[in-house]
Amino acid sequence: MKKFSAKVIVRMKPTVKDIKGLTLKSAIESFIPIADLSCNVGSVYFLKFNANSEAEALHTVEKISQEILSNEVIETYEIRSLEEIYE
């Protein structure tokens, strides 16, 4: 088996109001004057696991992202990296 590392970013869909992002924007604007600020809040997940191949690893990350890390009704996910690691 090979060891893989993946980075997955989960964010609110553009059509869903990002309450945390709006709260962060308000806090920043009350702290410091800043023009044309937009804020989005999401989650970043770092996974390490074993798989037989890169294809199997990608399938595993897709399944975890779809079924556990994100809520497909209101969130999107993006697999930012997937690489074999040598520890």
C-alpha cells in the first residue's frame, strides 16, 4: 500500500448566505477601515491515509468529501491536492 495526503476545502455555495463570512466582514470593518472587503468562511481538511493507487486514493477522498465533509445542499468542496507521500 501507498500513503497519500489530501487537502480538501469546503465552502458555502454562492447561492447560500454565508453568515460567518458576513460576521467576519462586519468585525474587520469595525476594527479597521477597509474598502471593498468580502469575506467567506470555510473549512480546510488535511487527510493522510493508505490506498493501493492514486485512482483509489482520489475515489476515497471524493467519497469522504461528498458524504462526510460537506453538505451538498449548501456547500461545495474542492480537492486542492492529492499526492503520494513517503514517511
